Amino acid sequence: MTFSKGMRQFSSGRDRLYSDQITWPITPMIQAAYYAPNQEVARMIAAQVLETYQSQYPSAMKSFQDDWEACIAYLCCPAVHHKRIRTTNLLERSFLEERRRTKVIPRFFSEKSCLKLIFATLWRASQNWQGVRMSEFERQQLKLLRRELGLLPDGTQDAVGLKMQRFAA
């Protein structure tokens, strides 16, 4: 879930916040939690928001609390990636581009032609990630994250580690 979607849910509850005077102190606090440097700080700020506004806006705070973990999931990745991964815009844009391209083609002659079109769209989307530089520290952070998620067993090395060993040799 993106921050803007969370804010729409937050403001569309039964106890909608109509006055700018009321929403002004809430919005910066929620934004501060969402843009926090790590999950611990984000949780602390979110707890303050809940404590402050739970009694005044119970349904809005329930909506805020329900989606909170999904909103801050990006914070477990390296900080240099936060700007690119905190929303799903890149993925959504790829889907929209795919729909746009397939509208002009009424049907595909083969599965291969469809796969070519999908590959071209995803290739173009991947070009947006070409500017992301990763240091060895960030590679290690990602390796640890993969291990925590169970995607990389403890005794094995990932492809990045093997490539780095080959490069060093």
C-alpha cells in the first residue's frame, strides 16, 4: 500500500476530518512516521499518533493501524532504495504500459509474440533501476534480508557473493 492510499483511507473513515485546522497536526505526524529512517522509529511515531488521536477518531486510527505494517515494510531494505521502493509506482506503471500496448494489438499470433511484448515493457521498467548504486554494505544488508525471509539458507552464498569472489580472484 502506498502512503497516499493510506492517507485516503485515513481521511475517508466514518469520523472524517473536515477542518484543515484539525488535519494539519495529524498529517505531518503520519508523514513523519511513514518517512522515518527505520522501522523502530516509525513504530514509535505511529504509537504517538495512535495515543494522541485514538479517542477522537477511532475508525480513522483503526484504518491507520490495520495497514501500518504494510506501509513501512520498505524500511527493512537499504536506505538508498527507499525512495524507489516505498511505492508501487514502477510496477503499476509497467502494468499500465502493458495494457496500453496490448490494446492496439487485438490478439497475438503466438505466445512468443506476447512474451516479447511483456519482456520489452519490463526491460524498459528495469532501465529506471540502472541508476541505483550499491556498495558492499548494501549488498550485505540485502543478503541478510534474504536470509531473514528464508530466501537464502544460512550455509549458502548468493549470486552476488559468488560474483564478488570471482571478481576478486
